Amino acid sequence: MGNPATVLIGRATAGARIADALEAAGYRCPRIGGNDAALADEIALHRPNVSLVPGDSDADRDTIRQLKTVEGTRYVPVAAVVNAGGKGKALRLCYEAGADDVFEAGTDPREIVARLRALVRVSTMESELLRRAATAGEFGLSVGTTLTVEPPEGGRRLLVVGLDAAGLEAMCPRLSRAGLSFVAEPDPYRARSRIEGDDGEPFDGALVYIRDGEQRGKCLYFCHSVRNDRRMFDLPLFVAADPGAFADAAEAYSEGASVFEPTPLDCESLDVHLRLLLRGRQLKRVLGRRIASALGPRTADTLGHVYSKEFLELHLGRMIADGKAQETRSTAILFFIPTIGETVALYSARDGEVLRQQMADWLSGLVRIEDVVGRAGADEFLVLLPETSESDADVVRRRVLGVLQESKFRLSDSVPVAVEVYVQSGMTTIAPDDTLDTLIRRAAAALE
């Protein structure tokens, strides 16, 4: 892990085996012994990225309910660990108590490491909402931070990929009793077209069955194409596989799985995990809308879709203070578009302004919702990536460069051809003593 995240382990929940695996992956894993009150106090004090707690007993689940409702802890994602006995019921009870994810005690630690990344992302978004609201408040813009997420109710509909209906009924005969309906599409290529819309009835997720190595390539094509589609990137993907299809569970997660389930499938477990994923997706969407609401006439640059330099300056100070307190690192990327100046010289200032506006619009849409995009200069834009290492930020940077430089932009009738843009970028870690000017200068020195 490029950026250190903290997973607070309540009591001896995960055991040394899981804690060791998390630490080997770069997580900080303080252990909290004693009673549940001590756990709540430690979470409120240290604000870890994730809390890993037991979920077997009624008392354990009462603790989860408390953690998810008390002001000092409710923004910290909670992962519950349960014993394998009575798996389906235990999972459901933890879900109903408010847990964000649930693991069995015998789960491969590499799988826990893979799935915790999604919870760390939620934690980053929640922290950024609090920061963004505080900075927006200094400009007189009120942003609400109390979140209401409605749990998914009613029937849930899956697209089953790689398996026909008879095969799924044989593998998971209790699927309908779990409240799940499904449409089977054995061919992954046809499934890719179908997932985009089935007579106006959207799917809540996909179950991808991988029987063997021969079928694996087609099914992974489906997973990758969904994950890379901006309209469906957060669709819950269950990957079910027979023994030998993957080296281990972690490999399945690296290929895009939201949850990996070895065969034979547990229908109730599938249903609860789908509910967990749908609730998590809804939470991220609510968070995204709240974070986006901090961009308004009082906080935006004249271009409208990016923050002003004044907002960036105040927000940077708040990010630095949080980084010191939480011992996390954040990164900044500077994008310079020389094509804008060339457009002014070749055509007109008006055409240059049209392209500048388009760059602002596209940049704000190509980064994550928790990233802060602002105006740094006439043709320069600065992106602040909270709690993100340079290695992870470089993935964002390369994606943005690839999209912008492979696209063509229409300006006005006076410009006879679509414009291709050339973009330079420079990246730097945010330092504890940075000001906005020093940060921009250092990023500008790294432009390439």
C-alpha cells in the first residue's frame, strides 16, 4: 500500500494472522483490548480508516450499532469478523447492525487485504466531506455532513454470466428464497451488451461464473470492461469459480471482483454480500453528491466547474493539518495545457476560453469525487488527491492524460477542425510546510 492506512482491531478479533497480513500490506494495525467502551473511545480519538471488530454475539452487534450511530465513530467504516458456523445468519445479523463488510474468521488474509481497499476509499471520502464542508463554510456555503443512506429493499436482480439458468439452479437452488431474481446469459460477450440495459430494467449486480482456464479469458473480459466503464464501474461483481480457476482469492479481486465466492455457492451469503455492496454503493453516491455540493458560485473559479485559487489555498492548509494528525500522505498533480495559448494565437481569445472551459469540465469529471480540482494559473489546473500516495496518484494522472490527449475538442464555427490537446503534468507529495505557491512551484518544476 502506497499510503499508510490504519485498521484498528478490536479485542483479538482477527488474530495475529490477519493483523500480520495487514501490516505486511502496509496498514497500521493498533490492537485494542478491554471492553467495548474502550474500543469506541479509541476510534473516536484516533479516527482509523477502518475498524475490525467481532460480530458473533448480540453484544458484539450492539457495539456495531453504537459505533455506526455515535457522532465520534459513525464515519469510520466497520468490518465485522464472524465464525464460520451459521455463516448466513451471522452475516445477515451483522449487516442489519450496520456493518460495512463481514468476513468469516477463516478468510484468507489476502482476501481481507483486497476487500479493505474499498472501505479505506469510503473512509477517505468521508474525511474529505468533513474537510470540504469546513472549507466551504469559510466562504459562506453550507454543506451538510449528516448522511442518510436507505438500505436496499425489495427484490434484487442479478445478471448471471457464464452459466445458464439450469446450471445456476443446480449450483444455488435456494437463490429465489433469498430474494434474488436473475437473468442468465452464458456468453460473456453477449452479457456485456446486455448489462447496459435490459428493456429498461437495470441489474443490481452480476454473478460471473468461471469454470476453468478455457472460459476464464472471456469472463475476465466482461469484468474488466464493466470496471472500466464510467457508467458501471461500481456495479457489484461476484466472481464464482471452481477450484483451480484462480491461484487464490486475491487474484480474483485484482481482476475486478467485488466479492469472490468459491463453488459451491452459499445463496444467503450471496444475498447479504449483495446488500452490503448496494448499501456501500449508495453511501458513496450520497457522499459524492455532498462533496460536489461544496462547489458553488462562492467557492468556484470563474470557469465554474473547478475551485478558485483562494479555495485551494485554504483547503490545502486543512489537508496538511489532517495529514499531520492522521500520519497520512497526500499528493498534488499540476496539469498545464499549452494548447490553450496556441489556440488563442491561431484563432482567437474567445476560442481559447472555450477550450479552457472544456479542460476544466473534463478534468473535474476524470478524477475521483474526493479529489479537489482548482485553477492554479491561466492555463494550469491543480488537483489535490487526499490520502493518496504518488504511486496511486500516478494512476489517476496517466488516465487523465490518456483521455485528454486521445480526444478531440470542437470550439467555434471559426475553427474549421477539431482540436487535439497536448497536456503536460507534474506531480509531488504535499509537504507539511507547504503553501499553495510552494506546492505549485514544485509541481511545475516536475512538468513533463
